[in-house]
Amino acid sequence: MSDHKKVVLSGMQPTGMLHLGNYEGALKNWVNLQNSGKYEMYFCIVDWHALTTAYKDPSDLVERIYQIAADYLAAGLDPEKVTIFVQSDVKQHAELHLLLSMITPIPWLERVPSYKEKVEALGLDSYGFLGYPLLQTADIIIYRAEGVPVGKDQLPHLELAREIVRRFNFLYGEVFPEPQAILSDAPYIPGTDRRKMSKSYDNHICMGDPPDVIRKRVMSYYTDETKIYRGDPGHPDRCPVFALLKIYAPDQTEKIKADCESGNPDWGCVKCKKLLAERLIETFKPFREKREQLLSDREQIKKILAEGAERARARAEETMRLVRKAMKMWDAQ
């Protein structure tokens, strides 16, 4: 680790192509942090985490890993500057997760807000899902990361990671730094049904979607429920399509807002949706072309991930030697 660079770790589940929420909420910020040159960065594809919901049929997991790797690279992550790898290629994550499970009280895991929400919404009740934040903690601290780019909804998970670090360090001595949040000013990205954009809710638009899919998805958006007819005055600040137009058509939103609020019959929700669809298609055209080129050479992606895993394993094993020594465990090295 370089003396003047803080270690940063983040990752995403391989759920297939990444959507606008993934891009605006995380990936865009990762690229900016990479390009700042201030950090030693590790970006993981967390395939073990994906099994908390995909355990019944993981048959397409490998393909989804290729898809998300292509998204990482097409969005601008540079394997010459950062380490990109697949979680299951670094077995030390699992070893540390096991050891942390011995010292983490179950109530700490049960109080994570997203646990109860998703148990109710998605019917998830496995041990793996309960332990998801603990494996997430292992993912972070195995690299002794000091910074984690997160959205505000992930802060409870990061606070749990800090609690576990404090408990470990109290029991066995100072091994891990307490990871701190690196928050971005990422906008809230609404899905087609007004809820937060998520693959789990099937309300998403992917950056790599072809133009016809983007148009279809955008046209399915719920807009202002009080604007029944084109000439009715609307409330754009409550409309998810307008929220996206502020990001992807900022040059148009002042006029759109005025037309919507006044009930201008020459401008309605359909026109807003058509404008948004075309701006999304235009904005992500270079991205789509780059990811198609990447996916045409799977060996290139595989090589990048293998080289990243090799670097990640070296750092992770260094940490595990410190952990085994602190816990007075057998280590044949």
C-alpha cells in the first residue's frame, strides 16, 4: 500500500446489466475517485452475495459476471489504475467472514434496516441473507480499507462494519482501521413504478439496453397522478420522469417545468417521456458501443479479472496473516 494513498473498496452484485441507479449512485463516483489519483482502489463483483437471492437457479451467474465486468470497464474503470476482481476468486473473504461470525452478536445483524424490509418485501429468510452485512464487512476490511463509496441507504451497513472492527480490535488488538463513508451527491433515481430503481422490483432501465427497450421502459413510467389530461396543470417536482430529465436534459427542464405547471396543452407527459428516452439513448450510446466491443472478447475480460484477483489475493492474504496472528490461530505460512 502506498503511504500517501488511502485504500478504498466497493462492489456490486452481478445481477446482469447495470441500471441508471447503479450508474448515478455508484459507478460514476467510482470513476471520478479513480481519476483523482488519490486512492488505492479495489472494485469487486460480489457473486457470493448474489446467491442470497439467486440461490435457486445460479445457472446464469457466470454470464452475469461478464455483463457487470463489461459495465465496469465501459463506464471508465481502468484496470491499469484500479483492481477489478470477482469476490469468489479471493477465498480469504470467506475465511474472514467465518471468523467474524464467531464474534458478531445476532441482534447486530437483525437490526440492519434493509434486513427486515427485504424479508417482508422479498420473503428472504436464509442464514446467508441474515449474514449478508457480515460478509460485506469482510469484503471491506480484508483490504484494510479506510474508505467506502456508499449511498446514504448503505450507511447502516457501514456503521455495522465499524462496530465489528471495534469489537475485533478490542478482543485481539489493532488490526483493522475503521472504514469511513465516502458519500457522493448522487441523485435519487426513481424506477418506472416510483420506487427506487432496482432489479428486485423490475422497474429499471439499463445503460446497456438497446434503444427500443429504453423507449419501452420510459413509456411505462408513472408520472404525475393528478395530471389526467394534457391541459391539466401538473406538479413536475413530484414526477419521476421530470426527476430524470433534470439529470439527462438539464437544458430543457426550466421550460418543461413552466409548461407542466401551467397546463400548456402543447406539452404533455408523453412528450416528456419521448424526450427522456432519446436523451438516454444519446447519452449512453458510447457506453453501449464500448460494452459490446468488450463482450465480443470474453477472454480479455477474463484476463483482466484474473489479474485483478491475483493482486487482491496478495493484499487479502497479508491481512489474514495479521488476523491469524492476532487470534493466536494456526498458520502454516
